[in-house]
Amino acid sequence: MDISIPIDDPSRRGALYGTADRNLRTIRAAFDVRISARDNIVHISGPTESVRKAALVVEDLQRCLRENADVSTEYLESSIAQAGADGKSERGAIDVFLSSAVISPRGEGQAKYVESILNHDLTFCTGPAGTGKTFLAVAVSISLLKQHKIKRIVLARPAVEAGEKLGFLPGDLQAKVNPYLRPLFDAMHDMMAYDQIRRFLQNDVIEVVPLAFMRGRTLNHAAIILDEAQNATVAQMLMFLTRLGHNSKMVVTGDDSQSDLPGNEASGLIDAVRRLEKVPGVAVVRLTKMDIVRHPLVQHVVEAYGVPSVRK
């Protein structure tokens, strides 16, 4: 099989090929194909399945270069691993406000997670750092907002950290809670322009709040996300889950292998999964170290600390 892939931006071909064609040579070795570049076209030939996977990687690298100055070694390795795993880097693309953002689940676990959010009103997702729990929940929520399937997004987090109390931190309440909510803002910045985020925040289309501020509310026509839920108590989890209103979706994410709650306080995440796992309309997705999409070293760190790798 032979495929010819035009280069989107000829001025970026050096970044696409890599120093001394390093990226092309890495792809060639990974899939055992013949690959060459001439006249702003990448030519790939070899066995049909291998060529298809190599082409997916080249197209993925071109998407990466629309937003980045170059292609990192880690990104190239991740792209090759994804193409080798299932050959579907375009699977389940999530439509967000930033047209240049290409967001899709990477691997079986993440694909199941996205599907669960879309098909259930309440989804629990557990797993170690770097598995995309928060990022994908925010992406799906923003996509639903763009499609006018919901009217608002509410992002919540417990304000709990090992060895630290809110009262000990400087500043007013907003300054105290901002460090806890930063990961949620980081995820949004990959999917929306800064001015749009600011406008949505001012108009309460997007609300980012500490978990304690959720009491007494009923949220209709909303996507509601609780991040770092392993740090919610059982009482807080009950309070949060009962905020679910009509035509809303709720996603609860956290790493059930660790908790920063004081003493012997039970984790509301673990308790809720145990109680609700078999309830109709509730989905429970368990991501593992195999779903990690951060720096490759994160997988080794997670493994060294004994986090299970078997997906249940």
C-alpha cells in the first residue's frame, strides 16, 4: 500500500520531519514502513495496516504543530503508541470552542470514559494522575455547552491539602481557593480562548467553586464536575450528589488510591462508588496506569508506587 500525505504548512516541515529527519526515521522503525519526503509531500509505503498507522501518526504530528513550535519526543512516542494500540487517533473527537484544539480519547479506557459521560447522568471515574480524568470531563462538558445541550458548567473541588489549612493561607477567600481550582482552569484554557472563559465566568455560564459552596443548590441543565473527589467526606459527597437537577450530567473524578483527608476520615468517593456502582443510570469507569497520557515517566512513577494496572 502507498499513501501520500500533503504537508499542511511547508514552512513547518523541518519541525514535522525532526532534526536530520529523526521523526520520520522513528515512525519508519516503529511500523516497519518505507517513508520519504519530497515536494512537501510525505510518502509512505508497506503493508496496509502498517502504512495506515504510520499515516495516522504523521497526521497527528501535523495537528500538534498547529499549536506548538515543535514535536516533543514524548508526544511522538505517545502518538506512535496510540496508533499502534488501536490505530484510531481520530476516534471520538470532542468538539470544543477552540477550533485548533484536537481533543479525543486516547485508548480504550478513555474512550469508555467519554462514552459513559455521554450516555449516563452520573459518572464516576477513578484512576491515577495523568489519565485524563479531569481534562476529558471538562472537554465533554464544554462540547455539550457549545452544542446548547446544557446551559452552564459547574466545576467543584474539595479545598483539602495534606498538612495545609485554608485559614493558614494568605489573602481573601478567592485567593485562598484559587490554588485548589487551578487544574480546572488549566483544562479550560486548552479548549477556549481566554476572553471567552472570562466572559463565561462573569456571566456564570461557567462557575468554579469549592465543594463547600455547593450546599443548598439544585442545578438544572448543567454539567457538574467534582474533581479530586477522594478528598470529599461521605457527608460532602452526599450533599454534592443531591445537587443533580433535571437535564443535567454529573461527573465525579478522583484517585481512589490516595486521600488527603485527616485521620481515619472515610473517602466519599470510595464510599459512593461502593453504594452506587450497580444503580441503573450510574456509570463507574476505572482508568489505570495504561491510560496515562502525560510524560512517559509518570507511568513509571505510578508503577513504582504500586498503583494497580489491571482495568476492572
